[in-house]
Amino acid sequence: MTARVLDGQALAARIQREEITPQVAEFTSRHGRPPGLAIVLVGHNPASEVYVRNKLKSGGGVGFRADLERLPADATLGDVLGLVERLNRSRVHDGILVQSPLPKALGPGAAQRVFDAIAPEKDVDGFTPVNVGRMVQNRPALVACTPTGIIELLVREQIPIAGRHAVVVGRSDIVGKPMALLLLHRDATVTICHSKTPDLAAVCRHADILIAAVGRAGLVTRTFVKPGATVVDVGMNTVTEASVAEQLFPEGHPRLARFRERGSVLVGDVHPEVAEVAGALTPVPGGVGPLTIAMLMMNTLRAARARAGSGT
Ligand code: NDP
């Protein structure tokens, strides 16, 4: 069997083009201003620069006002909190996103304090306690973009969730936990695994829907997967060691050739051999990542509508 590829890139492009862009145009003509997204970037993390560039590009592409608010690497926690407060008060910004990770120099607990400072109605990442609490209770909320995008993908690809056994590997606040809750709200039976789970492969083999959100290249091998299961690969891992790339891709594979040209390759948590066992599989790149950005756009539009009093 070769797994059906769940093309997140194509779906994200379609959602942005056919759903978000026309709704943004309608919002703009009705309210005399576009929805506004502010992205806060502190310091110079090369990966963050790429993520932020993509988000700004998508924001501009759908017709948002999309502003980058930069602070230098030596900014203090007070500087960051002051900027968030200013954006909370801004009339033109409906969404605020603080790009992670924040510099370690801000001190322990800084990220939590910064996220907590974002006004819940502008919290388009869905990280504030108010939005997390509402999401846990299955009430209207701005919900973390990556798990929202995964639900959107499963639903639109007509993969049944209700009554199915979903296994989520990873329990982070931004992916694993909200993912498990969103699946639960759609009536899946949910198991959450983490680094202390014994015999991970055996637990995963029970999954009809397996979500890997770990951050370890190729961790999920074919022995983890029930034949025909849907496998969603959230991981984004940059492999720079030849031995790891060679373990993931057979000799002659185009991605191994690309690794040898460039010295790195972006891979997920799911070993490519899983495509021989799974029923459906998200690729990396081109799976969950683009949907995360599309959901950020969707959340910003919802936040703008709510602030403008025109419903969510
Ligand atoms: P975290 O590091 O916050 O969490 C990783 C989770 O994986 C933890 O719960 C950890 O367990 C668990 N884990 C680690 N090692 C193992 C193991 N050997 N077996 C089982 N569980 C393990 O990562 P994130 O949730 O932030 O991100 C996960 C991955 O998803 C990363 O690769 C990240 O880059 C990617 N990502 C992709 C996005 C996208 O848009 N495509 C968006 C966000 C993240 P424990 O809690 O016990 O430590």
C-alpha cells in the first residue's frame, strides 16, 4: 500500500484564496480598514526570521495589514511587555503574535509572562489562559493554529474522527495538548503519549489517527503504524548529519541527493517508510506547516470581526 498524500500546501492555498481573501475584502470595504496583524520578533533567530517572513507574506497576500514589530536581542522583558501593551491598545491591530522562542536572556518564565500579557481578543495564537480555558470547555475561542489546521485537514479530507482512536505523541501547550482536546471534542477516543510513555510503538499501533508532534527526525517508523491508519506529521526537524539523512532516505532518493548538495534537509517526525503502511499521510514540508499559517490568517480575521462587532 502507498499512503494517500494529504496535501496541506494545496489546501492552505485554497482556503486562503477562496475563503479568507474574499472575506478580508468584504471586511475591509465594510469597516474602511483591513484586518491588522502585528508580529513581534525579538532578536535574530534564523528559523524565526523565515517563519515570520512567511507569515507576513501570507498576511499581505490575503489583504491584511501585516506589521513586523522588531526588538533587538538585548531588549528587556519590560521592553517586550511594553510593546505588547502598546499593541493591545492599537486600533489597527486585531491580532498579536509573539514569535517563539524568545531570547533566553529575557529570563526564566519570560515567555509565559509575555503570552499572558496579550489581550485575549487579539491572541491569534490561542496561547493565553483565557483562550486555552475556553477551548478546554469547548466554548468559542481563538485556538492554537497548528491543531486547528490539522482538524481542518482531517475534516476536509473526509477522514472520520468520531469514534476513532486517536493517538497524539507530544504534550506541548502549543501542539500536543490542544490537539488532543480538539480530537476529543470531535468524539475521538484519545491517548496522549510523551517521553515517559513505555512501549510507544505498541500504543501508537492502536491509532486510527496518529499525530506525531515530537521534534525527533524519523521517530515514527512503520512498526508504530496500524495498516491503513491516518498519520499526521507535525515535526519540523532540520537534519544536518549524513548518517541520519542516510537512515531516512535510501541511496538514490532525490531528497538524499539534495541533502548532499545543501548539507541539510527538512524532515518530519515520521520516517518516510511509513508511506508503505499508512492509509493517508501528511508530507513534510507541505503538510501541516502551510495550514498553520492559513489558520493564523483565519484567527486574525475572526479576531477582527469580533472586535468590529460583526461576529466571529
Ligand atoms: P516540544 O518540544 O514543546 O514538545 C515535544 C513533545 O514530544 C513533549 O511532550 C515530549 O515529551 C515529547 N517527546 C520528546 N521525545 C519523545 C520521545 N522519544 N517519545 C515520545 N515523546 C517524546 O515541541 P512542540 O510541541 O513545540 O513541537 C513538536 C514538533 O512540531 C517540533 O518539531 C516543532 O518544530 C514542530 N512544530 C511544527 C509546527 C508546524 O506548523 N508544522 C508548529 C509547531 C511545532 P515530554 O513532555 O515528556 O518532554
